[in-house]
Amino acid sequence: MTDTRPATPFWGVTLVAAALLMVTMGARQSIGLFVSPLNTSTGLGIVAISLAMAVGQFVWGAVQPVAGAFADRYGPGRVLAVGIVLMTIGTALTPFMSSAFGLTMIIGVVTAAGAGACSFSVLIGAASQRVPAERRGMASGIINAGGSFGQFVFAPLLQRLITGFGWMNAMWSMAAISLLALPAAFALRRQDSHAAQAAHAAAANPADKGLKAAIFGAMKDPSYLLLHAGFFTCGFHIAFLVTHLPGEVQLCGLPAQVASWSLAIIGLANIAGSLAAGWGMGRYRGKMILFWMYGARALLIAGYLMAPKTPLTFYVFAAGLGATFLATVPPTAGVVGKLFGTRYLATLFGLTLFTHQIGGFFGAWLGGIAITETGSYDWMWYADIALASLAAVCNLPIKEAMVAPRLQPA
């Protein structure tokens, strides 16, 4: 029997998901710009604020597999809508927090949980279930590029708002922008019936033993565990940068605009990196793309440490790192999909993102301890080099199938 259901448009799903990630990741990846204003306003100290943001890194990751499991079962629309509302509420309430506990609950739990519910695992999982197999890598790259474009737009915008109108008004503006993403969630909700049909079809498939069996089977696979190990390092690296790069710039005696433009350049460069990774997934094995990305990070950080600390150094460093920053997401999701299929991709990829954010917790928190105890971030940079090198090596033993040769037109 011929399937008469209309195919989901590739660009429709992909661009809606990219737009959602643009808002959630743009706001989230610019949070480091608020560390100094928060400290000045509340007097809580860098360690307390770093801990709140570190908890946020952890919660953002912990929510990913849970949100992915709900999206796999009920469709992504409802999950995304709840996430946007939580993120908006948390961002709007942040200026009212004057205690370390309150700040941790709002930034670290409410806002982070909301951002996690409308992030990579749900969005890439939704797209992967709705587009042809040969276009999944490119879809992941475009969605990821949306998040990077958000960072490029949000970082200088928020810095201008902080400078011109104060950090509280900048936070409230960010909350209003987040709420504007709600229609995109409803756009994906219209696709939920197709997801439900797929779930019922999978349930009728005797080969599908359910979500719990899929998780336990994946956790016994050495390749999946090695993927987790590499992604832990990725989280450590990214959280350290987005939280403490403004502090590093300040430590070097440079103006705050250097930090905001560096974050923006990271986002802009990662657009190219994400698209290149998505394109490369159709031609090269994901584990090799990850190997070169992690190895490049170690070399870039070593080069930064030896270079004079000028605005140009930060901009060049940001451009280099940006090319690999979150471009690790498409190949990581692609390898998970190759290993286990797309039925539970949102959940299984969400678990790798949880590991990513355990690394993120340590990157954000230990950065605050390092600057408080030693007066510099040197030991964090050294740790980052070591972990990036280890992550590169961890990807090599992954047992990933070769890419099928591309058919040439007759």
C-alpha cells in the first residue's frame, strides 16, 4: 500500500527548530555578561554567582533526557511550550533575587530547566524523526547554527542594554524576547499527531522493546560511553568560556565590549562550523569530525596562552574556538542515531547532553574558584587543554559505520 501522508517539509521543520534554538541558546550563552553586574548589585561574590550558573549548567543537562523522553512519547510541541514559559518566568524573576539560594533556584533551576526543555535533544530529535535519513546531518547543522546565530545577536545586544539601561532592564528585555518564541512551539505542535502515529507504529513493532530497554542497551555499549566521555569535556570547555570569558577580558584590562564581541564572534563562527559539520556528516564519519574538533581546541587554547592579550587576540581566539564551539552537536547526535536509530534519539542524545552539562557544571564552578583562589584562570586553561586532548583520543575507538558512498547521477 502506498503511504499517502504528506511528507513533512524539510525547511519548515528545520527553520522553526533553528529559530527556537536561536532564542534559547542566544540568551543562555550570553549569561556570563551578567556575572559582574550581578556581583556589583547583590554583593554575593563571584563564587556564589558562579555556583548558581554551574547548577544551571547541570540542570539544563539533566532536563534534556527527561524532556526528550516526553517528546518521544507525546511530541515536541507541548514540551517546548512549557520550556519557553519556564525560561521566561525565571529570567523575569532574576532581578528580584538578593540571596545566593534565591539566585540558584531561579537561574540554576527554573530558567535552566526551561531552556533545557527547548534545546538540542528535543529539537534535533524532532527534526530527525521528520526528515529523510540522508538530510538529518544537514538538518542538525542548520538547527545548531540557529543557536549560534542567537549568540551572535544576543551578546552585543544584551551588552548594549546592560550599559545603556542597566542589567535588570536587560534581563526583563531578554524575558520578553524569550516569550516571543512561543508561536514557534505551537508551529511544531501541529506536527505532534505525526509523532504520535510513529510512536504507535513503533509500539506495534516487536523489535522495539521500549524506552527502558533502549537506555540500558545503550549504556552497555562502549562506543556510546566513549561519546559521553568526549562530550563531558565539551561541556566543561563551553561552560567555562561563556561564564568566565568576560572575567578573563576584564583581568587583561580590556573593556567589556571586547567580551561581548568575542562571544558574538564565537556565535558567528559557530554558524559556519555547524553548517560544515552538518555537511561533513554526509561524507565523513562523525567520530573523525569530533576527533579533529577537540584536537583543534587544545591547539587553539595553547596558542591563546602564548599570545599577547589584545582585543585582536581575543577576536582571533573567539573565531577559532567558535568554529568548533557547539559544532560538536551535529556529529554527536549523528553518531547516536547511527548506533541506535531515531526512535529514541531525543532521549539517548539527551543523556549525552546530560553528561555534557556535568562537565559544564565543573567548568562554570571551578572557574569561579580558580579566579577567587589564585587571581587568574591559568589552571583552568591548562585543564581545558588536557581534557580536549583526551576527548579527541576518546572518539577514535568508537565503532561507527562507514559513510555510504554517494550515488552519482546517471
